[in-house]
Amino acid sequence: MVEFFLDAYKNASLTQITLEFIVFVFGILSVWFAKKENIWVFPTGLIATIVSVYLLFTVGYLGDMMINAYFSIMSIYGWYKWSKKENDTEELPITRTDTKEKAIGLLLFILTIFVVYGIYKHFDYEIHRENYFDIIASGIFFTGMWFMANKKIENWTLWIIGDIIVTPLYAYRGLGILSLQYLIFTIMAISAYLEWRKILNNRSLQL
């Protein structure tokens, strides 16, 4: 197991290793803050996603790069939403998606798949079998981030599904640190879902 991670970085530069480590640390911090419903989820997430955009661009993984570019934009939007007071008194509460929001999420998922696929075609990248998993994960993560920015508990369900897809995908590509990171993300997302559900249920009982 140790050799698997080390072999992937035999020819990697110190800069690449350092940047992947930064993504690893700040990515985990971001998920931890999200679990705790703490607004620091967004500044820590921004650091991780901006660095990821650069790393993924250099290796040509356009689908993953687009995910992280979108994460950066949605982190700014989510930062605004979470910091804005409802009626100038209450913070944005955790809620479940309604029918309209589910429909928007499904539309966002479908549009993302077509857009990412179109980008691969536009830049004339050969689409390998694993890229289709990448494209599907893009749709899942795009929708999950929108739900996260609006504090919808369903965001964690999508993170769990997406993380399960990309963890072996990154391992297959030789990006050991990112693979380990998404494995940790999976565990943390399950824990976060349970914690948000508890908060949501307690809030419902108080109403």
C-alpha cells in the first residue's frame, strides 16, 4: 500500500507534491467545517479548489478541473449565502430540498454532463473509459455543491456517491494523495450527513 503511493510520486516534482499536500489538508479542513456548519468551509475550500484547478489543468483532466473551477465560484456564492442573515436575524438553516429544488438539481446534473463532454470534444481530447466516470462525477459534484451552498442536507448524499466514484478513479490515475483524500471525504461525508440530519430533526421537534 505504501509502495503504491510512493511509486506514483517517483517522477513528481517537489512543487507538485507540495501543492497536492496543500489540497489534501485544506480539502479535509473544508469538509470538517462543513460538517460543523461552520462558514470557514468556504475559505478553506477555496484554497483547495483553486490549487486543484492548476494541478488538474497541467495533467489534462478537464472534467475534474471544471469541477474545481465551479467549486471555487460556488464557494464564493455559498460564503455569501451562509453569512447573510435571514430577515437580518437568523442564519441560513439546514433544510431538505423541495420538488422545485430537486428538479433544478436534476437539470444541473444533466447540463453538467453535456457541458463537460462537450469540452472534451472541443479540445479534441480522447475520451477513455475512465473519463465517463469523471463526467458522471462532475454532474454529481456540481449539483452537490449547489445544494451545499444552499444548506440542503441532500448535498451529503451526492458527495458520498461522487466520492465513492472518484476514489478508485484517482488511484487508477496514480494520484495517490487525492485518492486517499477522497476516501477520507467519503467517511467524513457519511458522518456529516448523520450530524446534519440530527440537527434538522432536532430543529423540527422544536417547531
